[in-house]
Amino acid sequence: MSISLQKGQKVSLSKDNAGLGKIIVGLGWDEVQQAKGGFFAPKPRPIDCDASAILLRNGKFVDGEDLVYFGNLRHRSGTVQHMGDNLTGAGDGDDEQIVIDLASVPGNYDRIVFVVNIYEALQRNQHFGLIQNAFIRLVDARNNNEMCKYNLTENYSGMTAMIFGEVYRHNGEWKFSAIGQGTNDSELGQLCRRYV
């Protein structure tokens, strides 16, 4: 049975899911319908949200290869894989997915942070106030059962990036934390520097 999480809530993934190996991290969002301008007004550009996973060692981002995103779909350890870039967020369900083999993540990694940024947000004058129904959910890859889901419900107007949540090791078990923190980072590199 899936657990619906609130901002800041933490939940154990290992405790109720004996033998948990691979999980699917699904991230989703919908674009708010923008008002159409006059006949000659430029058509609004689609909002391209990009999901990424930042792997941390002792809570720190220490190597550019520890970033899994549309430009680096697979971590060198083979334990974190991005399933591809969705350029519009159209359609129901997960817009982007990241698969993690928790059982095989090298021991020197203690946290994996999931972030979403808007591609060219400043140039396109776009922000998360134009996004609705954003969520992150974790699914047990063995049976496709949703373990937990966090719906981001705050007003993130003006924010160009979001820290959705993280999985982390604690006392030998994997846990998930629902973060839901908006940021003004204009690109992925700035998000990564938060963890240096």
C-alpha cells in the first residue's frame, strides 16, 4: 500500500519491503495552461523540465560523473539509470523515471538527491509557478507496487528549480525524505554546487 507523504516526512524503504533491490523513481508534472495572447502574440514555448539524480559521498557532491541526467543517462557504477528526457511533460503518469539498484549502490555513496530544473528557465521567462500537479513517487521494480508518493502542493512561483526528495542510507537501511524545496538556481550546475 502506497504512503502519501507530506513535506519533510521521512519513510523507511527497507523496513516494509524485505529484499528490496531496484526502485523506480517517477517524477511528474503538468504545465499550467497559459493564456493565449493576441493574434500576433508569440506562442508560449513548452516548459522543458529535466529530472536529475545527484549522488553524494558523505553528503557531498565530489565528482561530475556522480550526476545522472539527460546528458549522462547512466552512472559509472551502473546502479543509477535515467530512462530518458521528456521535453514537454505532456501526458499522464511519470514524465521522467530514474531506476536505482539500491542493493548494489557502492557503499561510499550515502545519499541520492532528485532535482528538477526548467531548461533555459531565465531565457524563456519560465518558473515553477507555471507547473502544477508535480510529484515524486517510489515504485518497487519487482512488482511495480508504489511504495510512497509525495505531491508538491506549495506555490513555487518564481522558482526555476526544485529539490523534490532524496533516498539515503541510515543505520544500514534505505530511507526516503520528501523535501519539496524550490530554488532560484538557473541551471543544473548551480543545483549541484549546493552539495559541494
